[in-house]
Amino acid sequence: MELKNFIVSSELYDVYESDGLAVRIYKKPEYKEKCLYAALTHARVETTMVNSSIKMPVLHEVSLIDGKWAITMDWIKGKTLEQLMDENPDKMDTYLNQFIDIQCEIHAQYMPLLSKLKDKMARQIKSLGQIDEIKKYELLTRLDSMPKHIKLCHNSFEPKDIIINDEGTYVINWGSARQGNASADVAKTYLLLCLNKPEIADKYLDRYCMKSGTSKNYVQAWLPIVAAAQLDKGIESEKEFLLKWIDVVDYD
């Protein structure tokens, strides 16, 4: 396969567009397990989302390209919700409501076959070298006490993950999806918005809680846990911000 148009890069992979397909190339051969697990996760979500009004790219194959593992799926044309927000600030409230409605629709799906979000967070917290063992214990104790749900959680949901075109609304980047508690997913989105789109973060949280009938304090109780799990990714630009959220582990 000829990789024609480079699109974006993350810490794990590069994304190219080639002949109407999106090709995700994992950067190191040792990322084989990450590639295969992301493909399995995407496929399981794809099977469930056929019953939803939300669309997602169809996964076509997992392959080796120049010795590196790759996932190939539909290339979705259109504008992201983030682009629409930036281009039309006067419509921000409309777009924010749309964003929340899509997330609520995702949370309405049940995914007992996916791995558990709580298990992933526990592994991430246990692996942290930036915090002491007492704080790890406090975070893990709080995590263990949280209610166990099997709702579909995107686990990295931002306006840039929604693409809108004439065929409908698409949600992309499902590789981190897990089954779990919707409020943990909301807490993750809130932190990502604080980092990447802070002007709408608080309004998002208030509006989501109002629309869904969720206690704001309940979502906030997840924030130190989610911040610690995100810290495990080792993104240097996020470190100071996330450590501040972990320091409010007793936040109520």
C-alpha cells in the first residue's frame, strides 16, 4: 500500500489517508499488541453501534506495512465538531449541546465484551512513578469504591473525535474504548477540555450533568482518578496540570 497523505501523529502511531482509507501506522514493531487490541476494541464497538444513530468508520484490515503494524479503516470526510466550533463561535451553545447528546447516546450502549475501564485505570495508577505509595493507595481505594457499570465509554472523547458530513455524524478514535461508568468518561472529557479547549470545559460539565441528571459531585469524585490514569501516558505538557488534580484526591 502506498501511503500518500500524512494526516496526524500521536505518541503511538501516524495516520495517513490513502485511496479513501485511513491507515494508522504504529511507530514501533513492539506495538503489535497495542495495534491488535485497538483493532479488536474497534470491531466490538462497531458491532454494537449498528443499533445507534451514530456512525463510525468500518475497520477493513490489520496488516504489516514496512515491518510496522497497521490498522486500515474508512476515511471519513467532513469537518470535525472542533472545527465547526472554531469557525462559528456564535453557535457554540448549539454545538456543545450536540456534543453532549452524542456522548449520552454512546453511554446508552452496553458493552459487556469490552475490557473494564476500572481495570485499566488501576493498572495505570499502579505503574506511576510520579506519586508516592500513600497517594496511590488513596486513589486505588477510591477507584475500587466507585460503582461498576458496563456502559460504553469512549475514554478519549473530544470535539475533534466527531466528524459531520452529508451522510451523518461519525465518531472516530475508538481504540481506547472500555466498558465502565459514564461519569468516569465524562471526567476524562472534562480534563481533556481543560487542557485543549478550556473555554468550554466548565460549561460542558454543568450542561452534561443537567441533561443526564448526574450529580456534579459524583463526576468530580472521578477527577483525581482520571487525572492519575492520564498521567501514565507521560505527556510532559500535561504533567503539571494533572498533578494538581491528583492533589485534590480528597475533593468532595
